[in-house]
Amino acid sequence: MDAMSETRGEARGDGDVGDLMQAIGTRARAAARRLALAPEAGKNAALAAMAENLRKAAPEILARNAEDVALAREAGQNAAYLDRLTLDAGRIGTIADAVEAIAALPDPVGRVLAAFERPNGLKIERVATPLGVIGVIFESRPNVTADAGALCLKAGNAAILRAGSDSLGTAMAMAQAMRAGLAEAGLPEDAIQIVPTRDRAAVGAMLTGLQGCIDVIVPRGGKSLVARVQEEARVPVFAHLEGICHVFVHGDADLAMARAIVKNAKLRRTGICGAAETLLVDEACAPTHLAPLVTMLLDAGCAVRGDEPTCTVDSRVTPATDSDWDTEYLDAIIAVRVVAGLDGALDHIAHHSSAHTESIITQDEAAAQRFLEEVDSAIVMHNASTQFADGGEFGFGAEIGIATGRMHARGPVGVEQLTSFKYRVCGTGQTRP
């Protein structure tokens, strides 16, 4: 059964799902072998065709998305979840533009990362190569279909995409347009495959690696999904468990700048992993900065859960509990705490951060430098909104996710992070004594 041959069908039982997933993995492995040798021009042609097909397929994609959103709303999903799921003509245009931007990036495959010659005359090069087959498991973000598929293709990888049940219809419509682009460019359609079932057994099958067919797993979803992937996966994982992002307003912060950054970091889009979840305010500027910042958030419709000093600012503030400092709200809620200077902020972040993104607002360059050096998160910022924690904003075209681990990839995972390397060794007849 072809992975795109049905749109709403369900596999029947674990055995059927296992057979389905193994067939998908086998096709992906074959496609990956072809993609590894594909020239840059061919990959770029496919990406250009994908972008055009996404634009042409917008009416079908939006129709399927409307069905998905209606089902999610009936299931009682919250506003932030529905926002992540919902597409409109503008968002589809942005998705297509991102695919074109990926085509414009330099080809990451074949880059010579290092070259040196040994005393015995051996010439050694370290050269970038594709990872192989990348499995992406995501929930309510249908744009992941395009971002992940395009990024994997540019880096010479095949992608197996397992959409959440709420976004399956939208994801399949988008993937169909992208597969057509692959065919138009003469590349294997099976380089991008959507798992055509809502059965959760498909996730378990992917986590086994499909008998060596999957090389890396990328989870894009909530804490429970990511935790399961990290616990059960038998292949490497690029993941972040949570996006508990902090903004620290230092004693030398400009108030106007702090207002703008804090509001954007929290409220631009509350349901993304780069949204600020905790605001830390230096006790040195709390007399002048705390009340304006808290009032601004409250007046903008954001609930504030604060420590004792914060609660005295406004009766609308709810007292924070210990769990608030470790919560990713993904909603218009923020925890606010007054801390004892830079050291207090660093200590709080060290104990409560999820190693995703942190930002300091200050005019003190020395304080900023300490913060940038000492905070051990994947992304650390100075005088900028945490919502810039995004591969597109980094110039990567898009991202397949934000990795917060310390191995291989960290931060936005773009095309360069979707490659490995091999050594090419050239001699003139040398033998080892």
C-alpha cells in the first residue's frame, strides 16, 4: 500500500500498522540512497516545484484544514492549539516562500569541512554527507510537513512524517503537493511520505527505527510526546522537551525597550516554543520597571502569576506557586519574579530553564556578556525577543525543530545540522608499518 494512497483510512490492528510502517521505511531507505547522489540543481528544481504546487493546492489544503480545525474544536482543544493548527492563504504563502528560501541556501552536502595531509603523504578530507532517513513526529503544526520535507530534501535525506490526528488531513494534502514536485524534478516521490493512519502504534513502530530504515527521529509536539520519544527511541533523537524561555530585565534595562520586548516575547504568538514563560526583573530596577511591565501584560490580556513583590503591584496578579517556575504555559500566562541582580537571574535560569532560549535586556555590555557566556541554553539573546528563536529568523530558510541537547545539533535544526560527515582518504600506495 502506497503511503499516500489513502487520506482518511486507518490501518487495522498492530500487525497491519507494523507492515505499513516497514513498507514506508523500506521505500524511504531506497529514496534516500538516490537523494544522496542527487545534484544540487535537481534538489533545487524539486523545491521550486514544491513551492509552486503548494500555492496551486491552497484551496484543497485550506478545505482539509478547515475540516481538521472543526474536529479539533469539537474535541475541545484550546485557543493556542487551534492557532497552531489553523492555516489561511497568508500562512500557506509564507510556507511556500520558506520552501523557496530553502532552495536558495547553499547545498550542505559535499562541503569539505576539513582537509589536511599526514606526514606519510595521506591526504584526508572530512566531507558533509546526508544523515539518511529522518522520521518526524509532530502534532498540531501542519507547516512542519513542508518545513521538514523541504529541509530534509535539501540535505539529501528522505523524510517519514507522522502527523498528529488533528492535522492529518491538512498534512496529507500538503505532502501530496510536495510529492508531485519531487516527481516533476525526476526525484523519488517516496523521499517524502506521510504516515496515512491515526493509529498511535505507528509512532511506536517509528521509534524502533524500522529495522534500520530510520536514522534520526525528530519529535515536534507537547511534553508527553517528546518524553515518550526520548524514553523509547532506539535511534538518535533531535528534541527539546519544553520551551521554558526566560526574559531577564537587568537593572540597566531601558524601560521602553523592555516593554516592547517583553510584550512581543510573551504575546506575539503564545503557543510557540519560543514564547517567554517567565519574566525576571532585577531588584535594582524593580521600583521603576516592575509595575509598568506587569500592568502592560495584564492590560494586554495576559494572566500574571507573581512572587510576593509582584503581587503588590496589581490586585489582578495571582500568587505564583513553585510549579509556575517550571511550567510551559503555551498560553497568555506568564510567571514573574524579582531577582537579586544578574547572579539571581543566572541562578534561577540554571534551576528552571529547559535549555531552549533566554534573553537579557540591558544597556550594560559587561552584564550582557556574562549572561551570554554563562547561560547554558541552546539560544541566548541580548536585547531581543525570544520569539526570534526560529530557523527562518536565523536565515536557515526554516527549521525541523529546536534541539536543546548537546550532541551534534543544538538550537534551530536547519540543513547543515541535517548532515553528518565521512572521511575521504587518498594515498599514493602507502601501507602501514
